Amino acid sequence: MSASSAIASVAPRARRWRRIKLAAAASAAACLILIGAFAAWVVSLGPLPLAQAQQVSTTIVDRHGKLLRAYAMADGRWRLPVDARTGVDPGYLKLLLAYEDRRFYSHAGVDPFALGRAAFQFVTRGHIVSGGSTITMQLARLMEPRRERSVYAKLRQMVRAVEIERQLTKDQILDLYLALAPFGGNLEGIRAASIAYFGKEPKRLSLAESALLVALPQSPENRRLDRYPDVARIARDRVLDRMVEDGRVASEDAAQAKSVPVSRMRKPMPILAPHSADQAMATVKDTPVIALTLDSGLQKVLEALARDRAIALGASISVAIIAVDNESGDVLARVGSADYFDDRRAGQVDMTRAVRSPGSTLKPFIYGVAFEDGFVHPESLIDDRPIRFGSYAPENFDMTFQGTVPVRKALQLSLNVPAIALLDRVGANRLSSRLKQAGANLVLPKDEAPGLAMGLGGVGVTLQDLVQLYSGLARLGSTRPLREIVGTRDDQRDSLRLMDQVAAWQVGNVLIGTPPPENGVHNRIAFKTGTSYGYRDAWSVGFDGRITIAVWVGRPDGAPVPGLVGRTAAAPILFDAFARTGKLPAALPKPPKGTLMASNAKLPLPLRRFRPVGELVRTGGEQAPRIQFPLNGSRIDVDRSGGEQFAAMPVKVAGGVLPMTMLVNGVSVGAIDGRRQRLVDPPGPGFARLTVIDATGAADTVVIRLQ
């Protein structure tokens, strides 16, 4: 071959290589342009709308996490938070993944096998049989809803699915899908659907219920149970047939599930403790799940009790109940009215927080302070006879008088005259201060000071304050501020002093012997009743060693109800409430150390009979004894330099007739000497009650704090 022919043959090959190189360069450039365009398109999609997708209905749950009430979202949708691991039936989850996305835990958001199957079905059948979408792709569609079904929409879902898989775990993806999946109408998520259609949480679902819930999201509006139950049933059966074909469900089980009818009815969302839920919503902001201290089981039975008793008592009458754990102060149940939706009974008014006249329910605290002061004992005698305190002349409820009775009986029968006589000795201002110190908010008319009438209901108080005070008796003299919302600053609460331990135990010991109503058992519950002036309010508050329950009955508008009495209207409800707790009454605490246990005949002479203030005036110019040191209410720093025990403390007395007896916390420690003084061994740090009684029975008491 000549040189010229060789050169001629090389030239075409070079030109072909140049064309190939140019084509390759053009293709690469085109790919880069496409990749750049795709990247720009992906960027144009913006960030994932995770925050918006994670918005749910605010739910109120009890102390065990059970749903009390849910509030619809601003647009009216019900979307409840879901935890698939603990809140959803495992059988449903297996059915869902087998039907919708069997490789959910292995793919990265897009399942190529599912897409290939969908493409093959489209080619061979001429229409879309399945979309090939994974759970993650469906979640992407739910997060960015679009009506059209196109290649562009599918591509967008695929891109978003990959993004979701990079930002969330598989469990988080499943939880979010189960919260957003549509089930018809304003129902979103498995929990809302299960509650609305089956009246229960999705923790335990039958095969028929699981298959139905798997089928509904594919066409939620066309398969709504409340409109198209037959269509929904056919879709459910289709899911069961496919599971039988795949060998995941036995044919016998599927046949049984198909025989279950599909109900057309949609059930309402639960509304337990509506007043507590409303208060929690007003108190706690921007929190999807608010936990309360309530017990949903107890709440439910007490709501039913209040509703039934209110109906039996008559139109316009409402019932309120509150139950509290003695040890913690946690509110276990709060029934604010007989029926939240009954306008005739002002159902949306929370009567546990309404200020009303308490009737005789404050009497136990009069007696408690009197016991603490040491001038009276449960076995002391006291007169129930006509008496006048200035212009005020108290009378008993039945307009009769019992004569001389033990203090124990006077409180159990709720006699008015003895209670007012003791209050006159204790002091209305002092009692009021003591109750406020223990956490109760007493309401008086403007510019009016506490008076003797407060012992018979002449003051305003709420049911929740009463239950806190009575729980203080069960706690032997200290109250705990009530707590109802978990996780708030109320979790750190100091105890508040009501009275000393011995006095609180004595009050409880008296009240447990109060004759119960016809439906009650003797000596099980310490309780007290009350009736306000004009038969406007009936009360009953009681406690055992575990819980305290308070009941109010009346008209929310304050109108009188002739014959409405605490003993016949409220006390039976109280005893029924204790019975419905499902537990036997717990025993009250044992007597504290130093409690004086004696019959009247064995009491110290001054304690055998109560002497009103007017009877303590002497003839012959003698003055009643008065403790000069320490002063009442003082704080005493006692020397401890000699060891762990407090050094002896001097007590000095003026007036009185010798011999005089010295008592510390109700226990005799010996006689006052001729110089009217004595060294006393303090009982230990804290409050101590010092009492001096002279030969005539006159006494003086101071309460001090040792530190």
C-alpha cells in the first residue's frame, strides 16, 4: 500500500473518533445539565414540612396514660399522637406492612421491586393496578397532599421519601404515618379511627377490625363507615382475600372475620373529666399531651354516680365530687357537675371550684384546735343548752337541745351550741388564720372580719379546699396542696401545718364513729356532713387511711332546695363513692405518741368538763393562770450543746390557784412549784403545746416552735 493511500484511510477514522468524542462530550454535558436541573428541582422543593406534619390534637391523659379527652385541631380534624410499639395491636401492624409495604424495614424509602411490579401490571393490564408506593412514599404524599396522580407526583414522592428516610428512623416514620393516614371525614390516624369506629384504642384489634383499618386509607371518603359501610366491607374482604392468597391468614380465620358486620354508626370521642381537661388546656400551652393525676377508672364511675344521683334528686340539681390521695395530695377524680352538657344544671360550671357556704363542715377544725389547746378532750363533757354570745344565739338544726353530752357526741351529732362555745374560746380569727395557713381560701364579705357564725357556714369555701383540709386530718395534721397536672411547678410542694398530730388523730377518731347513712357501714369512714342556710348546699366529706372524698349537692344558681340536707342528700353519695373505688376502706393511722387515752372519770379534773369563757371568772379577785414565758406563737432556740437532747426549758406562770399541773402536748409532766415556774424537757424540734391547769380547773395554753 502506498503512503498516500494509507494516509487516506486514517483520515476517516480520525474524523469518526472526533465525532464520537464530541457526542460523548455533548452527552456528558446534557447529563450534567439534567443532573443540575434535577438538583435545582429538588432544592426548589424546599425543606420537609415535618413540623406541620407532626402537629396533633391536644390530648389529656390520666396518671396511667389512658385517654381522658382529646381536642380537635383548629381546622376540626381529629389527629391523635401514636406510638406503634406500645399503642397499636401488633397483628394490625403485620397486616398493614404485608398489604402495603412488605419490605418496609429493608428499603431506603423507595422499593424498586414494588415499582417494577406496578409498571408490569400497568403494561399488561392497561390501567393502574397498584402504585408501588411504600409507606414512606405514602407519608410523603400525606405531608404534601396533591390530587393528581402523575409521573411528576410519583417522582416527587420518591425524592421526599428518600429525604424522610434520612431524617427519621423507621419507627418514627411508622408512627407519623399512623397518625396522618386518612380514615374518612375529619378522622386522621389509627387512634382517631379506632376510637370513632370501634369505641376503643387500637391496642387490641380483631382480625376483622384490623383488615378494615388497613383498607380504609386507600379510598377514605368512598369507604367511610358512617356513609358507605357496604363499600368498606367489600374493601375489608378484599384485604382478607389477599392475605389468604399470600398465606398470611388462614382461610377459616378470614371467613370468620368476613362474617362480622360493618357498623354504620360513628362513636363520639371520649370526654372524661371535662372540667379538669378544660382547666389543663387553659393552664398548659403548646403541649400535645397533657398528663393529669386523675385515675380514669375512678373518674368514670364517679361521673356515672353523680349523673344518676342528680337525676334522682330532681331537675336543676347538680352534684360535684372530688377525690384526693392523702399521701401525695394528687387529685384522683374531679366531677365538676352531674352532666357537662346539661344546661339546666349549668353543667359546664365546675362546682368543685365554686365558692359556697360550707354549713357545718368546718366544725371538726374548731374541735381540732380546741383539742390542740388542751382545754377539752373527746371524752370531756360539754353543755348543749340555750346560750347567747352578745346578740348571737345559736340553735341546733332540729331546734332542740341535748343537755350535757360528751364532746365526742357533740361533734358526731353536729350540735351547734357546743361548736360555737368552743369557737368562742378558740377565736374565730385564729381559726380562720389556721385554715388559711393550711391552704384554704376562706371568702368573707368585703371588710367583714371572721365571726362565730363561720362555725355554722358563715363563710365561703370551695369543695376542693374542703377536701384538702380533711385530707390534712387523715395525714395527722399537715395538708398537701392539691396537684392535678403532672410536670408543673406544683410537683414540688411543701406540707402545710393544720394542727398537731394528736389533735388531728382525735378528730379522725371521733368522726369515724359518726352514725353512717343507711347505705353505709359503721366505723369504716371518718366523715362529716353540712347543710347551708336556706337548704342551698348539702355537703359530705370523708376520709379513710388512703383517700379523702368530698361531695357537694345543690343548685349551681344558688336557689334553695327545700329538704336538701347533707346527711340525706350528700352522705349516701359519699359512701357510694368510697364503695366504687373498688377497694376496702384503709385503716386510719394509729394514735401518735403522747395521745391521752382515758375515760371521762380518769381525765385530769380540768378536762372532765368544758368551761366556757364566762365561767372562768373567779370570785374573790382570783385570776386565771397565764403563761408568761414562753409566749404563744414564739420560736424558741433551745441549747443543744450537751448532746442530741434539748436542754430543759423554763416555763413561768402568773396568777392561778395552786396546786397547778403542767402538760406538754396533752401529757402531764408534773406540778408547777411555789414560785410558779418549772423546768420542762422539750419533746424535740417542731411545734409543742404547753398547758397549765390550776386547782379550780382554769387553764392557759401556748403553742411554741422549738428549733
